[in-house]
Amino acid sequence: MAITILQVDHHFVVTSRIRHMIFTRQTSSLIPRILRRRLQFVAAMNVSTSSSDAATGKGRQIALDQFALRQFAHGSSANPATSILCDADTFVKEVNSYYDAQCAKHAPPLVDGYAPFCKHIFMPNFTASVCSYLEITPANAHLLRSDYLARTPKELPVLTRFFAAKDVQAPVAKYLDIILYSREQIVKECAATNTPSSDTEPWGIVSIKPQMVTHEIPMQPITMMRNALGVEEGGSGVKLERQAYEKAVEFWRTHAAIM
């Protein structure tokens, strides 16, 4: 709320967005007292607004996109390897708290991803979620499986190599890779797949990767190919880059996801 004191034709004018008050020199001594009351009123309003915003979630920067909501499945539909063992609302609050704390330290946690609309937050794992991939060794290579899989009914199924969660023992992850898409990109992809979206936060969590390192694990090569197919097929529309693809092949030749 703006408060301004002007002297116009030997009068003092105190202005705000609520009202205008004009005082003569004889009553100008009232101005400090009135200003104090007004500032107290403004402070009270700010506290009230901040409390209301905190209660409703207004003003937070990160939401949980419905695409990532599948990772919070429980019961028979839960994937032991990729399920996030935490309540979804609690998870989003923790991520926003970490983001706010890092920003307060002048150390914004957003790390560039594979496209301008993609960012990462790498933070300590505060859940019981296990690592989402394993190194392929002579002892477990015989457990590898392959199938044509889609993450949602609207995605194009692609050939995928993986370990079945029931066949392997994965360690509890040390870190979480929180993958974010900009609101603009999420709206674009939702429109292409006729998927409703009502969130308004600047960033949406589209995937969560429990892992052992504080840097990005290369995207699976087949995911890069699906992205290049366009948003209509469940991708992002980002063109495949050969150098990034070859780097991903180097990693995933000796590792496999747990599913």
C-alpha cells in the first residue's frame, strides 16, 4: 500500500490507495499519528494476507503435475521401485520449503535440464524411496527383461529394458532428482493430449527420480526418441541431439531401470 505526503498550496496531502486526506498547517501535527495508525493497519493486513496465502498454498512456485501423480500410487497399483513413499501433499510442501530455503540463501536450486522449459532440483532424499536403477552385472544380467511400455494410456509404447522390482534389491536412494517443466510447456502438452490442467504455479513436477548422485542421470535413449516424436505421442517435442543420445547410450548400456 503506497502512502505519500505532498505539500500543495500550504496544505499537506496524505494519499493512499484507500483515500485522500487533506490537512491544513494547523492540523498537520496529526499526520505522524495518522501515519502510524495507517502503517499499523498495513502491517496487520500484510500479516493476514501472508497467513492466508500460506494456508491456501497461494504464492508457491512448484506444483505436482498429474503426470507425476502416478508415482505416488499405493496398494496393488504401486511400483515398489518408482513409487515415492510419501504423501503427495507432504512431498510438495517439502520440495517448496527446500526451494524457498535455498533461494533465501541466494542459492536458487534450479539446474538446467535438456530443454529451456526443463529444470532439476537435486535434494536429499527425505522419503524411504529406493534407487530407480541398477548397474548391470554378471550376477543380475540374467534378470533383465524387455517389453513395450507406456507410462500413460495416451503415450506411444516403446521398447524398454528393465529389471522387475520383485527380482532385485535396490538400496534406499540418497538423493531425489525433482524434474520440473514450466507451466507453459505443461499447458502445451496437456492441450495436445486433451488432458485438463488447473494448476497455476510457475513450475510443475513431472517426474521424481530417487538416485545415488547429485547430478542428472542421462535420460533413457528411447525416451529421447519418444520426445522427438512430438507432444501428440506423449513426448515433449524436443529434437533428438546426437551427442546427448550417445552419452545416454553409454550410461544405459551398463545400467537398467527398475520397474
